[in-house]
Amino acid sequence: MTAPGPEPAPTEPPDPPDASGALSDELARLADLHGVATSYRPAPDRTVPASVLAVIRALAALGVDASDPEAVREALAVRERDLARRLLPPTVVVWNGSTRPPRALAALPEGTQLHITTEDGRAHAPMPAPGPPAHLPPGVHALTATAPDGRTARAHLIVAPARLPAPPGRSYGLLVQLYSLLSTRSWGMGDLGDLAELTGWAGRALGAGFVQVNPLHAAVPGTPTDPSPYRPSSRRFPDPVHLRIEDIPEYAFVADPDRTRDLRDRASRLRAAVLDEGALIDRDATWALKRAALDLLAEVPLGPGRHAAYCDFLAEQGEALEDHATWCAIAEVHGSDWSRWPAGLRDPRSAETARARTDLADRVDFHCRLAWLTDTQLVAAQRTAREAGMPVGVVHDLAVGVHPTGADAWAQQDYLASGMSIGAPPDAFNARGQDWGLPPWRPDRLAASGYAPYRRLLRALFRYAGALRIDHVMGLFRLWWVPQGEPPTQGTYIHYDADAMLAVLVLEASRAGAVVIGEDLGTVEPGVREALRERGVLGTSVLWFERDWEGDARPLPPDRWRADCLATATTHDLPPTAARLTGDHVALRDRLGLLTRPLEEERAADAADTGEWLGELTRLGLLAGTGGGADRGSEEAQIQAVHRFLRRTPARMIGVWLPDGVGDRRPQNLPGTWDQYPNWRLPIADAEGRPVTLEELTGSARLRALLDVLRDPGSAAEAEADGAGTGHV
């Protein structure tokens, strides 16, 4: 996860009276009892204390006043008294198959009786603590404990499978930013019709097991729209800009076909500007055309079956969809920054908001329908993938947070930490740290609700995901909170109940039969990868980062890679493999003033790094036998060798960055830039920078030769004969 752009100007509160100096013992104790870290370790041999300011501001965001020593003493006394009296925490986790009861239940007084009502309303007979019975079904149940002294406590009881099942065999797949995948039918950017075509082709013709895409969350509307898919308005609901308009059944019944024809003609010109004239992808222009088309389609009555399906969707999504659509409707009137709306509208439960929902009922329904249409096409894309033989299908991406002025931040104010932003502490790669401008969830409010908003979010995404990639999966354990108005160096870590966060994730993924991939690159707290692996969550391994860091720091041999991971050569935040091999990425960063040391020094270090990897590929004999007629020493041959290396690892999933298949050199996102580089706006292009359509990609001999590297022995020859593959590596 990288900083996607500049932050809205924050309101800077005054510093608390004791915001400098060392933490007192009482403040440190109070912080610890609320999960606020008082130090962090950027390296095993180095501990950095958190500032008093960071700790006080974090506690304030959790509703704890620590503004002066007297307030600290009072808050500490209240917290210690509450913990001493508490029978149960708000949420208790039980892993199926575990022989040990949860600590919270084991600590109950002898003679305590437990009463459990499962989520489907069935009451179990009372039982003595520590319980609960081993046969409880997976789910989120209601637990009541009654102690011998008459005290009672209620909690949410999360019962989850011990771990997720492993993906079905080893498989390889494609990684693509959907907006960049234009076809001859796209309206200026890749869409869900293109995704369905890609999955159908890759599954049937190449035997690929999955296609991973960028987050398709709803963006904050407005011109210009923030193009970053990692800074959405809503993570729960998808963005209708991805709709394939012609695939909506009502399109055929628009009363005035001349109007849709005009929109198609304008879309054709927009597409041609990107593909033939070197224009950047213009999300705003694409959405303007699609929104005009959707307004026309909204005038077409739904048929009885479609109307019934729409009503089912409304009922399933409930208040969350109504909130999302209400925010969208109000934003059309008052702008997309809800903090600047009239005061009464800033509260989703106010009487003023209820009146606005009634007054704007047509627009609320319009945005509900857009969410349904997009969900329908997402479900169809996954169905196409599975019907094409993909064992996994579409891998969706869950961003780490939401835009502070967007729909989720408005609707979920009770669950978000006001005045805080998620980021990263200073490290060897970024001495100033990072502020991503995304408000974090409050761990206390999540626990009190039984993690309801998190559960609903995951359930919505798993409707159409064969697998889910969790961006910055370390955030299930802790997040770096940065007080608004302060630099990232003034942040501190806040701990979450990782057991509960993982239990919810495993529960919902298992119900959907889906795979989970955690993005665990960068600094990872000890024990995190082990905990994820124990629960069946795959990690992410990128070739250039896999070195023997505990030994000689040379490239890690393939047989020493972990098996429980998605292995790739690059990601959306890194240079394409061609640019890495040639050093073009260094020249690009130099042109943009991003280097932190002299150009020649950077080039030498990069060449040495690449040279070590090429030496390892040569040692293993992976540069021999290149496919597609590529010369052994060519860039194309080296890219093939990189993927031969990935195949030699035990990784369960191997991802091929789709632009690597045609030699694209341009990164989709260049961390550390905003308007200096066209992040998130580039179409897939070949080695000369010429945009390549989906149709051209599927006919590319270079792409075929690269993907043949990952297929079963003999499958390449079979594919030449009949266009079929195995999907396994």
C-alpha cells in the first residue's frame, strides 16, 4: 500500500498540555490497556518510543481522555475497574477442532453457566463454563454467561473453521488492472465485459486458474475523480463505471435508440483517443457517457423476473445499500465531501437525512439499481471464469481503507476513528513515514458489534470473488495511526484483536468456498505470517524481494520459497519485469526526481541486483530452451526465465503480470508521485509503448510463449493443436 495522493487540509487541534517528553508509567499502562502501542521496532535491534502526542491523540480517538495527568489517572482507574468486573469481553472466538477453551471462558468463575443462541435463532441447553460444545456450527452466535454471584454478561461468539482449505492444486493466473484492459468494445477503459472475455479466454484456451484485478470499489464522485482504486468511497459496493452498458438487458429496449447510438459513437472516439492517439484513460469522461446511458436505461421498466431479482438484492443489502445510495444522491446536490454538507445531513440517522432520502427517492433508487447492475455483472464474470474451467476464478482486491469524505466514512462514523489516518512508520525505504489519508476502524467498536461491519463487507465481496486479496493484511493485527495535522513520524500502532479479525475472515471465506491471499510485503511484525499460515491465508512473494536475508542476502533458491503464497515477478506498485531487467525504471525515477542517491550509484546498485538474479537463472539453466523463437539473451527470454524460476518454487499460485506478456515497461503506479506521473491511467502497451487491445493480447505470440512456460510439460504442444490447457503448474 502506498500513499495515493495529497490529503485534504486537516483541522489541527491544539497540542495537549503534556504532549512532549517521555510517557509516564500511568499513561503507558492506560495505553496498553486500550491496545495503543508505546513503542515500535523498525528493526530487530532497534526500539523507537512513541511520542506522548501520538499516544494521547490515539486514546482520544478511542474515546479516552488522557489530556493531563489527572485525566490519565481517572481513565486508568475506570479501565482497570471495568476489566476487573467484566465477565466476558465483547467478542469471544472459538476455532473448530481446538481442544482448549478460549481464555475468556476458561477464566470465568467456577459454576458459571453459559447460554448460547445460534445465529439462526436456536437456543442450546445451558452448560457449565468453560464450554462451549464442540459441535457448535460455524457462525456468529449470542453468548450469555451467568456467574454464581448473579452477574451476567453477553458477548458475540464467533465460531470459525480451524483453517481455510488449500486452493485446488497449483495454478497460474493473470494479474491485471481492469481499467487498463481496453477492448474494441470498451467505452474508454476496461470493463466487466472485458473481464468476462479475459477469464473465458484464459481459462479455456490457456488453462489459467485465476485472474486477479485491482479493487473495483466505488470511487468518490467528482471531477477530477481520484484515479487510485485504493482510496475508494465505499469498499462494500462496486463502482458502476465498470459496467458493460450493452450487456444490461434493458439496453435493448431504450425508447430512443438514436440517443444510445450517439453515446456509443462518443465512446468509440474516447476509446480511439486512448488506443490510437496516445491519450490517457479518462475515467471522468467514461463515466459521463455511461451515466448518461444509465439514465436512459433507468427509464425502461424492469421485467417481472428482473424486478423480483432487484427486490431480492435490496432486501439482502438492507440498510447499508440504502445508506450508500442516499450518500450518492445527496452528493449530487451538495458535493462529495460530506463534512461540508449542511449539519443535519452529516448524520446518516438524522431527521434531515431521512427527509432528504424521501425527497431524493428517485435518485436513491437509481443508485441502488446501479449497485445491483454492477453486482450482477461481477457475479456473471465469476460464473464465466468457473465455467471456463478456472478452479479459482476472479481474485478481487480489498483496499485497506476508505476515503474520509466518501460514503462508507459517512455511513460508518460510529466505527471509524475520528481525527486519525492510516499510514506507515518511518523505515529504511521512507525516512518520513507514510500517511495514506484513510480513517481506521476503531477496534473497540468493532468488537462491541461482533465485527458486524467487517463481516458484512467480506460477505458482500465474496458474492462474486473466487479469491480475495487483502491489501496490507498486517492491518488485521495492527495499524499505524497518524493524528490529522501531524507528520507520520508522530503516529503509533494500534492493536486489533487479530484472532477475531482472522476468525471472521476465515468464517466468511469458508462459507463462500473462496481463497484468501494476504499482501504481506514490507515490514511484518513477528508472528504475523505464522498466524496467517496457520489459518490457511496465503502470503505474497515477489521475486526481487526474495533473498536469503538471514544468510548471505543472495537470491533465495526456488526450493526454499514458501509454498503457501501467490508468487509473482512484480505488482502494480513495482516496475514491469522488462523495465526491471533493463534498468528503465531507474531512468524514469531519475527523470521525475525520485532518486535518493546519485544516478550512477543507483544504476550500479540496480545492475548488481539484477545481475545476481540473472546469474541465479543461468546457474539453474532457466535461460535455455526459450519459447516463441526468443533469442536466449533477449529481454523476452529473460522474462520467460524469471517465470520458469517461479514455476520451480512450491508456490500454490503463480501470477503473471499481464503487461509482462507484451513487454510493457511502464508501471501502473509510481509510489511517491501524484501529478508528475499518470498513475492508474495507462492502457496496457507493448515494448514500444503502443497500446494493445484485449483482442491483440489474446493473439499475441509473445504472451502465449510466456504463459506456456507455466503450463504442464507437453501442454504447450497440445495448446497449439487445440487451444486447450490444463490450468496447473
